[in-house]
Amino acid sequence: MEISFHGKRALVTGASQGIGRDIALQLAKCGAKVIAVARNKELLDELKNENPSIDTLSVDLSDWKATQNTLSNIFPIDLLVNNAGIVILKPVPTFDESDVDRIFDINVKALINVTQMVTRDLLSRKSPGSIVNISSQTAKVGLERHSVYCGTKGAVDAYTRAVALELGPYNIRVNCVNPTPNP
């Protein structure tokens, strides 16, 4: 089966490594114009060297305003893959406020921020689009030392359901993928 994204612009967050990097490369291979976003500029440079057609932007997505400033000139976007995420593994009693803030800022707030930006663009153009949120099986099954991470991925699943309901009538598909976490 041939998959073609020719003429489509795709934004992939957390694209410097792992699943996000592979998604960015595959979308480019299928003809999409890919904008890869991540914190790590060196890894983004390696991605750009591997596929020069991919545009890269380095930003800490946990910074709401910096994200908005950095992404303000990339539109239009037809496909968004919210992949950025972090995990901090600790026993329940040892999480401190900064741990919780950091995980929620990346895994939930950044996803909401970027989704809002792309949604505004799609709605202003009255254009169909697709948003794919990368969640985790931990949204459905608890894992030891993953309590806060599990909570963020549960939030991603719930947010995805609500946004899909709201944006469906505008021909904007919103889905969630729940891969198995690395041990």
C-alpha cells in the first residue's frame, strides 16, 4: 500500500529521537513537508543531515510563550503529531513539585498549546486536518514508579476524546496512539 502525503505540511513535536524522529522521517518519505520540533538542537541537526527536506526548530515546549513565538511562522499545517514527552521514574512519596510540573508541562500543557495553535490555523482556513497524540499504554494500566507519567498520559487520552468530539464536525480528525512504554 502506498501512502502519500504530497502537498501536506506536517508538524512533529519531540522529533529529535525515538518515535518522533521515526515519524518525521516516515512522513517525509511519504512526501509531506515536515517541520520537526524538539529541544535538542544537535539531534535535530542530525535529523536534518539525514533528510535535508525536513525543517527543524529547536524550542523547549514546556515554555508556553517561547513555543508560540517559535511556531508562529510555520503555518499552514495539515497534520500534527504531538509526540513530545518525558518520564521521571520515582516512587510515589519522592516526587516533588518541580518533577510534577516538568512532566505535566511537557506531556500535557505543551500538547494543548500546540494543538490550539494548529487548530486555530485549520479552522481559519476551513481546512480538514489530522491531529495524532502519542500517549501510552500507561494511560490504561499503572506501572510502578510511573505514577505521574501515568497521570499525564491519562490526561492526554481524555483530552484527545474531548477534542475529537469538538473538532470532528469541522473535518479535523483527532486520534490517540498508545504504544507500550520502554521498561
